Amino acid sequence: MKSPPPIPREPLARLSVVIPARNEEGCVAATVEHLHAELGAHGIAHEIVVVDDHSTDSTWSALQELRARIPECQPLQTCAEPGFGRAVAFGFEHSSGDAVVVMMADESDDPRDAVRYWEKLNEGWDAVFGSRFVRGGGVVDYPALKLALNRMANLFLRVLFGVPMNDFTNAFKAYRRTVIDGCRPFLSPHFNLTVELPLKTIVRGYSWTVIPVTWRNRTSGESKLKIKEMGSRYLFITLYCWLEKYFSRGDYRAKSGKP
Ligand SMILES: Nc1nc2c(ncn2[C@@H]2O[C@H](COP(=O)(O)OP(=O)(O)OP(=O)(O)O)[C@@H](O)[C@H]2O)c(=O)[nH]1
Ligand SMILES: [Mg+2]
């Protein structure tokens, strides 16, 4: 299954970066500062929507301090139950750029890759997926067990959907707003939103391309991803998207030429 080609379009006006953050007092400020500097240096109009979600450390006060210095930084708090997927979806609702990048708060993702995403979207693609496992991409300090599980899960997804993509499970990706809206309703309250978004983008017929990105392991804070708790949720959303692809008779596909 190949992507449709990109369509020539008007330049995008503003980028929203949505960052879920839970107990990230040690790194959220650096993440936002570096991102803001990089986007500013490339003249990209932007907002940085950071969704704090029941943090029990000083993440929220760090965000208040950031907002005072960086007007583009918009911290939000959710009252809903905690959850990565809920927080990101909340960020989508409360952002207004015509393109969206989802990025982590733990400095794992490189702000220079966010600039490359913006440039690719402006070539007319509906979505741009970073891969850490293509030439030019890479990972630093990826825990061995996590890496092994990651490669197996991505191989499974690649074969199941028959697409030339090998890094579905990294949340750091870019979408036009039309794609975000076209992927509703979001069904994943947790980390499984990470695969729901690219799978629906592909299955619903949007155009997408892959660029190399780099990822490095956090140097502060704790990992929130519990693979044992998430495995069945990933499988649920994967099978849901697979059923949609083969059994929905195209009911949810983007209308051709419209997205
Ligand atoms: N708002 C919100 N953010 C969350 C939640 N769970 C995780 N996050 C954020 O999602 C991002 C990814 O979580 P990580 O713990 O880094 O997950 P990971 O990258 O698989 O694990 P690491 O190997 O530790 O990097 C971070 O910015 C977290 O702060 C949540 O329940 N609510
Ligand atoms: Mg992380």
C-alpha cells in the first residue's frame, strides 16, 4: 500500500507543537526553549501547547515560568483521567495551527527534525512520519529489550498493513490539521494513540512520507511507558484500524482531492 502523491498547496501559516508532559520537571523547560529557538531561527510561526496531566512534581510551575518568558508557550492542564492519548487529543482541541507536530517533553526528539517536518508538509504532504531506523536516522541509548520489542512490533505492523514504513511506534510525527480532524474520533486514551494516528492516516487515504529522525534516551525523569500494560491496547487499536481498512468499505476515507 503506497501513499497517494502530495498535492501542491498554499504555504502553511502556523505550526502547533503538542507536547504531553507528566512529571517532567527536569526536562520540560529545556524541551520548550530549544524547540522555540529552533523554530524561531527558521522563521516558523508557532505555538507550543504543553499538556500537563496530573503531574505531582513542579512541572506546572516550570510551565508558568516558561509562559512568562515565551508567549508562544501555552501550558494546559487536563481534568480528565490521566493518559498520554487523552492529553494529546486535548492538545489538538486547544491548538489552532494548520499543522501539528506531536513531540515528547523529555528531550528525546530533535527540534531540527520538527523544522524538517514543517518543510516536508509544505511540499504538500498530508503527514510526515519520522523513522529512526532508516539511513540518516538513529537512536542513542535505546534500552535493548525495548528496542527488540519495538522492532518486532514494527515488523508486525509493516506486514499486516503492507506499507513501506518501519517506525509506527514513535509518537514524534507531523500532520496537517485536516488529517488530525479526519482521524477522529480518537479511541486511544493511552500510548496507543501513537499508532492510531499513523495507521488511520494511511488507511483513510491521506498522503504521507518518511524522513529520518533521531531519538535519544531521557537523561532525567522516569519512563511512563509500561509495555506490559500497553501491549493489549496497542493490539486493540491495530486490529481496529485493520478492520477499518478491509471491512468499512471506505466509509471513513478522506474524500479525494479534499484533504
Ligand atoms: N500529559 C501526559 N503526558 C504523559 C503521560 N504519560 C506520558 N506522558 C508524556 O509522554 C511523553 C512520552 O513518555 P515517556 O515516559 O518519555 O515514554 P517513552 O519515551 O516511551 O519512555 P522513555 O524511554 O523513558 O523515554 C513524555 O513527554 C511524558 O511526559 C500522561 O499520562 N499524561
Ligand atoms: Mg520518552
